[in-house]
Amino acid sequence: MTQASTNREPFVLPLNAGTYWMCSCGQSKNAPYLLGYKTRLGAAALIIFLIPATLIFHTNLADPIQQIMFLKNLGLLGSLLLVLQHGPGRISLDRTH
């Protein structure tokens, strides 16, 4: 497998209609959000991790970089709360009907 990020050009991957695909970068072999598998449990675990990590590592809000990282984590918390509230989407492995 070649890495497309070295030449800073988009990597084009031809896909056939009806083909199921997911990231094969090696970093997301267990991708609960991509597949819709145990989304609420995964969102809760990430929220439990993200709150103390944000409060411990991004406390110096006078530093612009720390402020940006704090606000990024705050945005992630908001999106995880939405996933926790609404659960998986229409097409997911968690759907029972």
C-alpha cells in the first residue's frame, strides 16, 4: 500500500456501485463510528476520557495554541454528546429493525 499524503495530492480510489469500503490505513481497524457498532458505548468512553484530558492538558488559555486545543476538545465533546443522545444512524450494525 502506498501513502498518498507524501505528494499532497488527493488519493483517488475507484469504487464500484454497491461496494462497501472503509479506511484501510491501519489506524482504524476497529472503527465503531464508521460502522455504527456500539456507538453510544464508544461515545461515552470517549467523553469520559476527553473531559479530564481537556481539563488537565489545556488549562493555560492565555496561550493561543492551548485555547485552540481546548475549543477543539469542546467541539468534540459536543459532537460526542450528540452521538450519545441520538445513537447510530439509519445504516449501522446497531440497528435492530
